[in-house]
Amino acid sequence: MMKKSIYGLTFEQLSAWLLERGIKRFHAAQVWDQLYRKRVASFTEMSGVKEECVKLLSERFSFQTMQQHVKQESEDGTVKFLFKLQDGNLIETVLMKHKYGLSVCVTTQVGCNIGCSFCASGLLKKSRDLSSGEIVEQIMNVQLHLDERNKDERVSHIVVMGIGEPFDNFENMIDFINVVIDPKGLAIGSRRITVSTSGLAKKIREFADTGLNVNLALSLHAPNNELRTRIMKINKAIPLEPLMEAVDYYITTTNRRITIEYILLRDVNDHQKEAEELADLFQDKKQKVYVNLIPYNPVDEHGQYQRSKQASVLAFYDTLKKRGINCKIRQEHGTDIDAACGQLRSKQIKKEKAQ
Ligand code: SAH
Ligand code: SF4
């Protein structure tokens, strides 16, 4: 039997699991401290934890359910990891350096079924969801990489923007968040975590109802149904009307701002017309949205799309600003190392198939 990752349990789940086996809650607190504060790398390294408790855990759980397969470091400090899972699947995790701290971009699924026409991740259909443990383990592996450098650096921010649609793996994604925000452990503040979705409207509502103060980003990429359906086929099943209703629900329920992601594709969605339409769409909630204009990372297989010209990017930005919409042009990371989401993985798979 393949052992599950020890990192998959929230503190409550760990306590309950141990209690069922007659071990009191304070032992769970000791285990948790070893996992996330001392950051031991194996059960044998655990100290100060009841022997029976370590034995029980080690029979059922594992510290390492993935191996580092490739690591690429960029000149700007971006590090891209490719991990091999127990079943041989490859996933991507990225560490990025910002002025405000270190953020990690995690993967939530092996492949993606949403199949957006511009994205490298959707090139390979989803073969399975990641467990909560496999998502937390990505953070732990990156933190371990930082610990090895001895610079006392901590992962301070998380973006759930790697391969996969996080709202299509909802429960595991929520467990993951509950593990990493736990103040007794990694204690990454919920406001420093952003989950990005392609627009599963029902799940946006469910996410609002969780009461977790985590940021939400919506991959919109087009301001009308005709264009959005053309570039994101999910828009056919969930068009802008129910999506905008879910956005309203999110804003009123959480009173939080929502980030709107908009990739600029040359001569596709980067005209003045679309900038005006986008501004119209959010006129009634200007204070509650923040538009991120994203330079497109070209993907070999999607040759029909190119990055917008700098002049169009600036004109788009100016129009939104003039209309009172908060926006910024996203800074790029690791362009020299296959930065586009899912790109390293799809290239590596092609390379290994060819060998
Ligand atoms: N599935 C989720 C989260 C993962 S994708 C979602 O779609 O929101 C994270 C972000 O990267 C999305 O906004 C997505 O549209 C964007 N993205 C995908 N491929 C890209 C590319 N080649 N260049 C720039 N951004 C890309
Ligand atoms: Fe999936 Fe997001 Fe890529 Fe669309 S953009 S295919 S939802 S990972």
C-alpha cells in the first residue's frame, strides 16, 4: 500500500486520527510542532514525541511522496521545480522572489480538464487530483530548499495558480489552506494566499461561504461571452451572467476585493473596445476589483496567440485607469526558464517520450 503524505492532515484531522487510537490531543500538538516548526524530514528525526505515537503515524503515513526531478534556477531568483509523484506523474512548483517576500505557486491537479485555448497545462488532460498532502508537500519541499541555503528565508506568500483548476479539487484545496494557515505551524497569513479559478461559479459561492480570508483571483481574459467562449470553452457552460452573479455574491459575503486576471493576447482581446467593455462590466463595483493585466507567455502548441505589443498594453491600462478601475501590469518572473504555467512539465514529458 502506498502511504499517504503526513502533510495532508489538518491539525483537527491529525488530532482526531490520534484520538481514535487513544492518543491525547497534546501529542498531536507535539507532532505538528515537529512537522512545521522544526521541519524534521523523517519520523526518526522526531524528538519529544511519544514513541507509540510516532510508530502509529509511521505505519500509515510518509514524509516524502514525491521526488525532485528537475530544478531550474533563473537569474531573477525564480526557481522552478518539477516533482515526480509516487505514480510517476510530474508536477510543477515555482518559487518567486518579490520585494514583499517569497511566494510559491502550487499545482493542484495532474493536468487540467478546462482546456483553455492558450494554456500549456490544458494540453494534457487531467489524470487525477492531487491530495491535500501532495499540495502541502510542494510548499514543504520549497521551504526545505530555502532552509538548506541557511539564509533564514521563509515562504511568505502562496498562489494557487500552478497546473490544474483548484475549484475542481475543492476539498483537498481547502484542507491544504487550513494546514498552511495554521498559526501553530507554517502560519502563512490567509491574506497572503491567492486562489485562482477559471470561473466555476458555484464553487466561487462555496469558497465565499468558507469564511477563509483567502484572496480570490478570477481568470476572465475577455469582457463578453462571444470572445470569452472563443478563448475559454468553459464559458459555454458557465457564461458571464452567472459568473458575475457569483462575483457579486463573493464581494457581498466576504467584503473582500477580487482580482481579475486578464491575459493580453495580440489582436484578440487587447483592443480599446475590450478595455471599455471590461470597464463597463465592473463600473458598479470599482472599489472591489483589481485588474491584473498579464503579459502572455507564448506556448509552442498555441501558435495562434502572441504577446500584445507594448503600446497596446499601455493603452489598455490607460483606458482602465481613466475609467477608475484599479489595475496593474503584472511583473514577469523566470521568463528564461519556461515560466508559463505547465510549460516545463509539458516540455519535459515530450522530451522523455522522445528518448
Ligand atoms: N486554473 C486556474 C489556475 C491556474 S492558471 C485558472 O485558470 O485560473 C493561473 C493563471 O495563469 C490563469 O489566469 C491563467 O489564465 C494564466 N495562464 C495560463 N497560461 C498562460 C500563459 N501561457 N501566459 C500567461 N498566463 C497564463
Ligand atoms: Fe486549466 Fe487554468 Fe490552464 Fe485554463 S488556464 S487550462 S483552467 S490551468
